[in-house]
Amino acid sequence: MTKLLVNTAVFENDVKNGASQLDMIKKITDLGIDGVEVRGEFFGDDRDQELSDLKDLAQAQNWVLYFSIPEQLFVENKVNENLISYLDLATKYSIGSLKISLGEINTLTDELIAELKNILKPYSVQLTIENEQNDHGHMDHVLAINKEIQQANLPIGYTFDAGNWYWIDEDPEKAMAKLSSYVTILHLKNIQNKGTVLLDKGATNWKNLINAVTPDIPVAIEYPMTLDELKSEFKLVQDAIEEHA
């Protein structure tokens, strides 16, 4: 059965009002989720203590713990120098998967491939790239990079963000048709007039996105809402996953 996660983007308004990610996650322990994806930009000065507590909570709940890095994998066609520190962070706090934006990359050279293999070899954490809402996020470019990653046998997955396509005037369902075989996690959201909305209020047939990937691909709910809305949205996605199974 597909793992259903909550990305802490759902708590954006609460975090802006002073709540921690840990505070909010504790409020959904009875929701029936399979894991959480926390966001690096939502942590304060006590990040390490909060991550330690999140690690304990995830283990007690038998959840997977993912981490969204607020940076790019490639900066001006070079590997981000902070990547190793995040891989170390993931190892320390039993984070199973790190998501990072693709960034500024034209093509994967042999040198970049060798460097990435060397960096990633000592780690068991999964690393995934995400399509962005900029010139580097167009579907043909994301497809080309994913092909190069696969051909190079790099241990890098792909987070398909269902919303980012709208900001670069591309269709998420057409993008999914091209990219579905590379997807290792689906960030689910819906968009109307370039703003995130509840799933059934947006322009995308979001169930088609779930149906386009295999049941072993985790789905993460990732758009701001209230706790009450999360309960109903979660049930909506849960039902769609069961229909797809």
C-alpha cells in the first residue's frame, strides 16, 4: 500500500505564528499517516534538539522521516557545497530521504557524476531532486536530467511537485506522462490562479497523478491548511490511494 505522508508545509500558517513543526506534528499522531516530511526553513535555532525529538517521535509511531532541504543541488553547474552536511544530518537523525531542488544545471558531465558518486557512496539516505518553478524546472529539462541520472546509475530519485508546473505555464498531467517512470515521491497539491487550494478546488485532476505512479511511490500532502482541513484532505487522498491499489 502507498505510504501517505504529511509535509509540514500544511502547517505554514501555524509556524508563522510561532508553533514548531514538532508541536504541530504531535497533533496528528492519530491521523493514520505513514510519515512526515519536515522543512529545513521551518526550523529555528533549536533545530538539532527538535530533530532529535522528531526522530524519537517517528520511531515511536513507526513513521518514515523525510527532510526538505531549502537549497539547490546544483549552483552554477557545480554541486552545492552544503550537501555533505545535510547527508550527515540525515544519518544522525535517522532521516530516510532528503529532497533538494534541482538547481542550475545544464547537463551532467563525467566530472559531476564522479563527484556525486563519491559524495553519496558512504550514505544510505535517499536523495531526491525536485522540479522547480523556474527556467530549470521545465519538463523537458527535468526529463533530460533524470535520464542522465539513470544512465549514470546515480543513487538519486525524483520528487514530482504537482504544483510548481503552473508557475512556468506547464501542465502537471502532461509532465507526469513524461516523468512518471522516474518519480520516487509525489508532492501532492492543487493550484487555482497560481495559488494553492484544497485538492478538489484546483485545476489539476490530482487523482490522475496518483494513478500514474506505482503503489510503492509515497505521496506527501504539501499545501497550507488548517488541522480540520487536513483531516478531510487526508481522507480524500487515502480513499483515492485505496481506489488505485
